[in-house]
Amino acid sequence: MTALRVAVIGAGPIGMEAALGAVRRGWDVRVHDAGQVGEHLRRFGHVTLFTPFSMNSTLEGRGRLRSAGVDLPPDEAHITAGHLVERYLAPLAKLPELRGVVRENERVTHVGRDALGKADGGGSAGRGAWPFLLRIEVGGAAPRFDTADVVVDASGVYGQPNATGPGGLPAVGEGDLGDSVERHLSRGLVDAKGGYARGATLLVGDGHSAATALVALDALARDGARPRVHWIHRARPVVFHEVEHDPLPARLDLARRANRIASGTPWLTRHPGVRVLAYERRPDGRVRVTLGLPDADPREERDSASQATRTLDVDRVLSLVGYRPDLDLTRELQVHHCYATEGPMKLAAAILASADASPDAAGDCLAQVAHGPESLRNPEPGFYMLGAKSYGRNPRFLLSIGHQQVRDVVALIEREFPAGTGAPTLSR
């Protein structure tokens, strides 16, 4: 019998930990990433994480790297996302046991079952007798198909931004914005000579990413730049929630600084409660934005054509309204997705039940807990969704939760493939 073939999709913090745990058990592991190791973290590499290094790494990973002579940050250090890649994830990929395991610039576009369609053997453990089939694209070469006994999807959500229009739908013309819109915390936010330092920006969003953007823009203004920002956010008395006695001081500091900026600064114009209806690229390169003004009584019936609107012209749009999972990747598998978050249903139900039992768990990522191995099962045998993607559109995922998910799934795989080969027990 050949060694158990494990395919990991995504070489981010969770995918790399899954690979490390798998190779240490003698399994045949391949990690496929559409970009580089830590690709999503690199996109906001200049941003300091508000969780300490100990929460963004594992005891096993730190121990293995220190044994290899790698100089790691102190456990309590708050480092940037880029430093987490450079000082932890990239060194993990270079460990002898992971050499040749990580395949960068290999995009997995679809996952299915060899010789089986989505509807074949519905809910049957017998599907596990057939290997997974991964369709992989590498540069301009023709796609290839790889097989695996187990698939761990840790591809994250950062590559699929949400739209800015009403009800989560794309605004009219949103797909035509091209490079006039950014949907991530780019390095341009800290560039004193970049576009954000001058001209007008439309900022959409009111989560931690938006708070980070406001703090960065304020720093530019204090250094002599002249940003002009129109900010669309939900109407509420305090925009950014400040957690009393927050065990993450950096998070509390971010919320307080952003709320101070929101309370009034010359370069910022707030538009609470408005909605983006449309974008239009102007001949001069600027973007005209049509805004739907809030109704006096949202329960009142109205004709959308008569809705009060206004327009404003900006030079660029910064959309920070969250991210969602790529469901096309597993469309040919029997995966049960939550109707609200689009995460796997078993885990989503456990998270919802936990939130009902403890209201704090609904609003604070630190209140999240791992829900055990059984919550990570799917109707598709041998397929596991871990990391941020397992939370779907729920933004309260923490890396420490993902690390526990890895340990739980490795234990599940050991139980179902006790010989460490591709012959499952089919014990479901």
C-alpha cells in the first residue's frame, strides 16, 4: 500500500501547520498555493497584527524552527503580517521535512471525485473509496489532474472580496472600476507620495480593516499629506466597538484611535447609513458615485426609482466590506454550506449554538472556541475545510482556532486511515 496522499490547498498559516502535522506522520503531502507561501498575508504585509506571535504560531512550529536554528520573534511580540510570513511561514516551508512539499504558483481550480459526479452516492461513505481529483493550473501550461486520498481546504477568503452595493450585491458599474478600486489594505495607505496622500477617496466599511485604514490615513495627514476621504459606514453611535478590559490591548488601541478620528477630523467626511447604488468612470479618470440616502423609516414602502440620491466624485475607491469563500472550488463535492455564512454547515451550526449560549461569543473573536473534530466533518468523506474559510463570511476567525482545527483533523484522519495508507476504514 502507498502512503496516504494528502492534498492541502493554501500555503497560509493553517495550510502550513496542516502540512507540518501530516508529514510528521509519514503521509505523502502536497501543498498547492495559487501564489507564494503566505500570499494573503503578504497583501497587507505592512499591517501590525493585534494578536501576539504566540497566537499566530504553534508550539510545534516554533519548536521545530528553533531546533533548526531559526531566530523567532518573542512569543508576546506584535509583528506585522509580512514579518509573520518572513520569520515563521517561509522558514517552515524550508524545513527539511517540508522541502519539495510546497508547490507555489499552483492554483487548484476545482476538486471532485475520480469517476464520480456530485450526485453519485449521495451521503454515502462509499464515495471515500474513490480518490479525489484536483484540477491544477500552473502559469500558461495546460491544466493537469492530481489525485489524493484526503483534501484539506485551507484556501482562506481574502481572495474573494464582497461587493459594495445594496444588500451585498454589486453596485451598478462596480465591475467596471478596474484599478480605481482597491479591496485590501494595500501598502499605498502608508506611502506619503501615493494616491491616498492626495485627491479624494471613497472608503466603504466599518470593521477592523476600515479602522486600520483610517489610522493610516490620519498618519499621512499628520505628516503633511492632504488626503480627502468620504467614508460610508453603518449608522451607529460608536462606529468601532471598544471591548472593555480587552485582553488584546492593540485591538482596543486601534478601536479607540479610529473612533477619535471618526469623531471629527478636517480631511474626513462621514456618510452614515447611506448605500452605494452605482459607479461611473468619468472621462477625466475620476469615479462618480451615486449614493442612496437613508430613509426616515426603512419599513415604509417606497419605489426604488424615487429614492433620494446624491452623487460625489472621487479619485479612487477603497472597499473594505469583508470577504467570502470560493464555493466554485468544491462545487462538485458533497459539501453542506451554511445558508448565512457559507461556511461548512456542521461548524456553522456549532458556532451559532455557542453564540446563543454565550452572547459574547457572537461579537468577539477572542470568545470563539474550537468545536471539536466532529464539527469539521462534511458529507464528503476525507474532505476538510479549515481556517478562515471554515468560518465563511463570519469575520471572527482567529488563527489559534485554526491551529486547533488542524490538530483535530489530523486526529480524525489517523482514525479513518489507521494504517497511514490510502485504504480508508469507511467507518462513517
